[in-house]
Amino acid sequence: MIESSILWEETVQPGATWSHVLKRGTALRMTDVAGGANAGAIFYNFECPTERFNMPDTLKAQHIARLTEGFVLYSDMGRVLCSIIEDTVGWHDPLAGCSNRAMIADRYGDARYQECRNDYYKNARDSFLVELGKWGLGPRDLVANVNFFSRVDVAADGAMSFHAGNSQPGSYIDLRADMNVLTIVNTCPHPLDPNPKYDPKPVHLSIRRVGTAGPDDPCRLSRPENERGFTLTERYFL
Amino acid sequence: MSAIVESKLNPADAVYREVIPAGEPWIREIRKGQHFRIVDLGGNQAVDTLFYNAHDYSDRFSAQDTIREQRNIYLTTGTRLLSTAGTVLLTIVADTCGRHDTLGGACANESNMVRYAIEKRHMHACRSSFLKAVIDWDHGMSKRDITSNINFFMNVPVTPEGKLTFEDGISESGKYVEMRAETDVLALISNCPQLNNPCNGYDPTPVEILIWDSPEK
């Protein structure tokens, strides 16, 4: 991997939202500075946002129910939006979806801006919808999301459970953009987080240039499906 | 989670019956209170299904919300099929198969190229059927409205290590799943044509739809 200097860094505050078009050949590093963070994220081909991250295509092409280094995020058009080129966390959750207003109110009560200013309680679904709105997108564009830094275990009988302590302080994940990817991230709590307190964590971001996937790219080589996915992605840009 | 429960409803009392051949879509509104049954006539046939709030198609079936709220990835009797806005669209009230999937999604020309071979783009796939159906429905729906679906009768196990596979089906000829509409819904089905994996037992077959008016009057 070509190491390159950081173009810029910033912090997504607890419960806050961020979006950016990751350019093909740049990588976004998300770092869980305090431990126990959750970064909900959705992804779109910026050039044609009806092409978007597809959770089932991502899981079944790679035979996975969790995300980590060596795997990629597929769009619904058979192309690779992003590759996980490095990951010190080991497990990210593609199953549990996102929090919503009723859930947050039920679990944590009300905390309005009037009383709490910018610490008012936020939920991921509203956060996604507002940020999508800024890009001219709406409810019909909201699809299944990834929860980075979080882990949900699935037992043999299908039972889902939140796995505490998955992400340690300082752990990070690098997402390389293999297309020009509209990326929306928020740091609202995971929808299965058992914490009785509303206590979202910040996530540190940095962007750097890493170049596109070469012939020996580990994500390309990790399975034949991904070899074909990268071929189709490269053809898109020809 | 698996809850084998038989329905008490008699097919002779159904107000609607239709057989969907393999590879065809089906789209119809179902009114609140009606019961909607899908019968796996040939055994091990994947039935890719989407539901929408009939009064607002942007309020649509959400796989992640549905499995998270029941804390289980498998759909069976008792499962409430939830929408993106938290609406309960339907409840599964009877199930003689015992397990249905909502992580495997629908096949597409594009995902088939990734999963099998670039040369397989031409093979018929569910997402083409979904798009054809919504175009013909002519209510302004488009690709934006096609999201992660249910696969009735399909077996897609997930392991504790975080792996996922398409296994041989556990359904059989005559098995069915029956749902009660908790609100007016639009139902969209693609009877899956996939030949590249065992989701249809390598032999896509017809399924039957039956609808009853509410027996709870």
C-alpha cells in the first residue's frame, strides 16, 4: 500500500453527522479514539446515486456476515464502492441497522436542544435523512447501513446479540474508495447498544491518497468474486 | 428461531388465487386484515418479496429493522415485518417451513456477474423482474424503491464466526407461509429464476398465492 500524507483530518463529534464524496484512489481512516464508538454509514455512487451500497450483495458475494480487512463494500450494480484495506478492529456490523427517534426516546428519554443545546439526543435514521436531503436525496434512497466499530453475534438458532468491547481505544479502519463515493457517516449509538445512558462516542477521520487497486491488491485477490468485482469497477471508468 | 404453525384457513374460502411461474413477478395491493399465503408448490423455491405501505411507498419493508427488533435473523411465525418508518406491515401468522431469509437479497444480472461469471449477465434475475413489475404498476416507482427483500423458503445460515452461505433448502412441496396485513400494503414478488446456486434446488418451480378476507371479523 502506498503511504501518503494526510490531506486533512477532523473529528465527528458524538452523535453528529458527516458526509463527503470520497474520490477514487483516496482512503478514509476512521479511528475510535475513546473505545466503544459506533459509526453508522451509507454509500452511493456519486455520479449516479441510484447505484448504492447493497448489504445482501456484499454479504453473499463474499460469504460473510461481518466486515473486516480484505473485504469490500459492493454496490447493487456489481461494482466495488470501497475496500477495507486495513482494520485493527476485526469486526464491523452489517446487520443491525440504525437507531430511530422512537427507540432513542423509549430507551433514554427526551433531551431537547432547549435544555441540552448540542448535546440533545440524536438518532441515526433522522441523521441519515437530513444529510441525504442536503444532497438532494430522500427516504427512497435510505438503504441498509453498516455500523463500523460494532459487533453483533448471530447464534446457531439465529439469535442476535450485541458484543460489548469490540472496539478498543485507538483502533481504526481504512476504507479505500474504488469509485467516487458519496459517504454519509454518523456517530449515533448502535441500535442494540445495552448502555442505559445515551453516550455516543466521537470518531476521528483522516483522508489520504492511496491510489487504486493494483493487480496484487489483497481485496482483489481475497476471492474470485472480488476479482470480477474489481474488473467490472475498472471497466466502468474506461 | 423456528415456529411451525399451521393455518386454519381453507383455500376454498380464498378471495384470490394465482399461480406464479418461475421467473415471473407479481404485484398487488393487500388490504389491512387480509391474510396472504405463499405456497411452495415444487419445494425449495425462493420467493423474493418486498412490501410497501400502500399509502406511502417510501415507507417500505426494512430487513435490518425487522431482524433487529425480533433479535433474530430468521423469519417465522410471530415475525413482524417492519417498515423503515417503524410501521408493522404484516405479521407472519402461520409457517410450515420454519425459516425464511432476509440477508441473501435478490439476484441481479450485475451481482450474478460478480458471484459466478461476467459472461452470465444474460441470465434472468429477480431484480429485473422487480423493476419490470414496478414499471408496469405505473405508480412512479423506480430502482430507488427496490431494496433488500425477504426470501421466503430460502435457507441462508450465518455462523458465529460471521460467515454466510446459501445452503440446500429446508422447504418441501406444499409448505407455505401466511401473513396478516396489519395495514394496507403493496406486495411485490419475484419468483426466483436463479440457476447458479441451490436457492431453488437448481430447478425453479411455480408458487401459489392465496388471499383471504379477514377471518377476524
